Amino acid sequence: MPHFAIYCTDKPDSAELRAAARPAHLDYVGALGDSIVVVGPILDHEGRACGSIVIATFHDEAAAHAFAHNDPYARAGLFADVRIHQWRQVPPAQ
């Protein structure tokens, strides 16, 4: 199955909204289990969360879009922008 990167940018001044939706978001993302490659917040220059990235295995692009659409952060209106692209992992150079 392919991997997809879901890159989300928060709306400005949305730290409180992010904090309120965080527990539900963590449960939702955690349900992906072993499908997760990497997940976490994107940080601004001051180390504050300003977005999210999820790279995980999905059956297809439609499933990745459905996952992103139903993320509690997205449902709470946190994101200004969501981009989804297929992603391929390569081994690091030795």
C-alpha cells in the first residue's frame, strides 16, 4: 500500500483551538497504529506548533483525504491549508 504525506498549516492565532482539539486528534491519529510512518506538529521559529504532518500508509489517495477531512483538528476548523501527496520512503545514504 502507498504512503501519503498530509501537511496541514494552522490558521493564525489558533493555539487555543489546537489545544482544545489535541486529545481527540491524538486518539484519532493513534488509531492508525502500525500504518504511521511519522506524525507530529510543525513548529514555527519560536518552537510553537503551527501545523501538523502525518505520513502514513493508506489504501489510496481517497482514503488519505477522508482521514484528513475527519481529523478532529480539521473538524474543529484549525487548518488554513491541507495538502496531500503520495510519498516514497528511501533509505538514508550510507
